[in-house]
Amino acid sequence: MPPQDEPYRPVKGRRRLLIALLAVATALTVVWSLLERPGGVQWKPRPPPPDRAPCAQGQTSDCVGGKADVIMMSPMAAPAPPAAPAASTARP
């Protein structure tokens, strides 16, 4: 004879509230741990290296924080649209 399954018993109200509170607390802990820096270290910006000065107003090269040149491939030409089929001049 196969064993009998226990009848379904829904979760009581207090237990359901406890599960909901634990889920919310877990979600808040995960979000907080993603947003908070570990160890509470406050990072200060590093000063520029001594051999380069920060950029002056309007200066774009030979300074820290200047313009960076980017080499890109030239865009490829768009493919030609397919030719329309030739109209038949023969009449049936």
C-alpha cells in the first residue's frame, strides 16, 4: 500500500507575515550592499602626475584631462538596393 500524502495546510497569517518581512529585509540588504562601498572608505581623487599639469581653459592636448584622439574605421558604403525585375514586353 503506497504511503498517504499529508493533506495541504495553507500557511497561517503570522507565518506569512514573517516570510514577507524576511523577503523585504533580504531585498533591502542586497540593494544596500550593492550601493555601499565596502569598508566605508572615502576615495579622494588622485592628483595629476607631477610631469603634467591640468588643462587650462581651452587647452586640449599635452595636459591631464585633455582631448583623446580615437581612431575609427571609415564607414562602409551602403549596399546597392536590389535591381527591380525587368518588365516583360511580350504580351500574351
